[in-house]
Amino acid sequence: MNVHSTTQVPKMIKLDKRDEILRAARELIAEHGFHGAPMALIADRAGVGAGTIYRYFENKDVLIGQLHQNLEERLYPHILTGYAADQTIRARFLHLGTALLHYFIANPLDYRFLQQFYNSPYGVDHRRDKILGVKDGNDVFCVLFAEGVTQQVLKDLPMVILFGLYFGPLLAVARDHILGFIQLDEDLITRTVAACWEGIQK
Amino acid sequence: MNVHSTTQVPKMIKLDKRDEILRAARELIAEHGFHGAPMALIADRAGVGAGTIYRYFENKDVLIGQLHQNLEERLYPHILTGYAADQTIRARFLHLGTALLHYFIANPLDYRFLQQFYNSPYGVDHRRDKILGVKDGNDVFCVLFAEGVTQQVLKDLPMVILFGLYFGPLLAVARDHILGFIQLDEDLITRTVAACWEGIQK
DNA sequence: CAAAACGGAATGAACGTTCATTCCACTACT
DNA sequence: AGTAGTGGAATGAACGTTCATTCCGTTTTG
């Protein structure tokens, strides 16, 4: 009927299915780990056939890599909302930490997927590339930590340790909230992030 | 000749094989995760037949549970060496944190096994039991944290969060050392543990 | 004291299941 | 009618587990 739809409709359909597959895979991996997310189940939950997945992703490894990338594309805009480079370093740390906790509380599946990801060979390789500087180092966090070190408001410790001191507790607390071991509220979040800051400040 | 040997010799042989299986399983799981440690490989590395494992452990789940128990039995004596309940709370925190880091650095396979364990359903269930008080709460760490809270030298935060604030960075730093992202020395360890303490103290 | 018989420990081939991936008949559009 | 897209059965590799058999130290027998 409409001649103009010929190029658009197929593209839209493709994107829809791709997104459904990503969503289904994220849910299953977050809930049951990599082992509890066979391709057949992902296909079922996405409402597509098992073979269809391979039209969008070369294999399971590629699918998982795309999931990670997709997550970063949703996480970064969120934590950068209201982030201003002209704030004090302390204010920026508190902003990022709070935003990170909020995001994980609002998107527990994303947290649990990340947890699975970084505790697998995928994540270790990914981090190795990043730390050893193979990839671009202009990460928001890297920039902020580097600035804190040069301005001497942060402890004189290697960057990697500062990262651990700041993100270690944040991720642990997020995990315990998501697992139901504790109920975080605004006040608790504020005080937790403040404690993380105290750990790294000079 | 010696009548008494009849009961002892078989027992010694049995213990040896059991230990070999535990060691092989720990190594493989630490190096390649639960998925990269099939029973056949564990048997190979232990120098026993595949079926032999099932003479000592009912199934893989039980084997993994025993591995965790075995690890705690080796870890606790180590971190409690030189630990005195009459020291200040701060001194005791520094002692335990330092001992923990030292242990993980000296026994990276144990760290990596624990990492795998706590990021699996086994570990989550285990922690749920512990936190919800199903098990005995007279853990060294629990006692110390509780004392710190009642004596008001620790921040007024829920125990679970204090745990996260203290162990989160420690485990993150241990991980990065073991993965080779940083080379910890005595000085770095001392300052890292001190930073962890600063995060939880009032 | 030698030799035969015994019994539990050890074995690894085999089994059933589950997984990622492939393949091809079928659909739905133009 | 032709073609790109789709679903789900088919495939083979890999897994945990089982079990008939072997092995070996001890005991019993002659």
C-alpha cells in the first residue's frame, strides 16, 4: 500500500526483536546467572524462535557483550544528569555515588547483570583493557579521580585502590539492598555515600 | 604384624584422596569458575577416577559446600593469630583487615574461590542464613562490629552497611592485586586498611 | 606358609540430560 | 513469484552421574 514504508518497517521490526532479545537475556542472566540463561529460554521469553537470536547476534558471547554495552548506554546518561564539572570534587563524588546507588536500586536487574558480568572472564578482560589503558581513559570516573589526586584532596594512593575504596562499598551496599538484606532510604544512601567519600579523602 | 594398623592405614589413604579432590576442585574453580570445573577435570587433576569423587562427596553441590567449609577452617586460624580482644576496637579492625589481605595475597586461589562462591546461589543462601540470624551470630567480625556500634566509635549505620563499607574495599583491593592490576606491598596494605577504618569510624 | 577367597575401594566407559548452534520448511511481504 | 525473515526441530558436544568391572590388601583355608 504505502511505498515509503518498505525501508522503514523492516528496520523497526528488526530493532524491536533485537531489544526484546536483549531484555529477555538481561532478565534471565540477572535472575539466574549465565548458567541459568540458556539460549532456548532467552528465545522463549523474548517471544522469538531460538534461531532468530542468531540473526541479530553472532553467538552468545557477542550477545553478552552487547548487553554490557547497552547497559552502559542507559546508565551513563542517568548518572550524568545534573552532573556539573564546575562543582567541587567532593560534590561531584557525592553526586556520582548517589546517582549510582539510585540507578541500581531502580534497576536491580542491571545491577545483577553487571555483577555476573564482572565476575566472569568477559568482565575481567574488559576491566584489564580499561585499566591497562588500551581503551580510551576519558571515563567520567577516571577524570574525576585523576583530578582529585592532582588537586591533593584525595589520599595519595594508586588510582586502582581509590577506585576500590569508593566503589567497593557502594556495590556491596547496593547488592545487600537488592538481595533484601537491608532497605535503603534517602537518608541511608546519603550517609553511605558520605562514608565512601571519607574513605578516599585526604 | 601390628594389629592396630588395620584400622589406621585405610583411614589415612582415604583422607589423602579426599584432600586431593578438594585441592583439585579448589584450583579449577578458582581459575576457571564453577563452569570451567567439570567433575571429569577435577578427577583428572586429583589423580583419581571420575567415579571416585562420588565415594567422598554425594554430588557436586556437596563438594562445593565442603570446599567452603574447608576454606573457613584454614582462614580463621590465620586471621585470629595475634588477635587479642583487649586491644582497642581500632587496633582490632586494623589487625583483622590486614590479616585478611595478607591471607588472600598469600592464597589467591582461596580468594578467587570465595569470589565465585559468594556470587553464586550457594553463597547468597549462605549469607542469607547468616544475616537473618538462622546461624550462630558469634562470628569474630559480628562481635567486633557490634561492640564498635554499642561503644559508639563506629558510625550509626546498620551492621550490614558497616560490613559493606569495611569489606567492600578490602575485597576489591585484594581482587585487583590478584588480577595483577596493582602490586600491594606492606605500606600500601597498611594505608588501605587504614582508609577502610576511616570509612566506618565515627 | 602358601594359596585361595573375600570385600570394599577405585575405576572409567556409558547414560541421560542440557546446552549452543545449525538447518530448513514455512511465512509474509512486495 | 520471489525473497528476506522466522521458528523450532535437529545436531553434536559437554556435562553430572551411575554402575559393572577391576584391583588390591586382608583374611581364611589347607
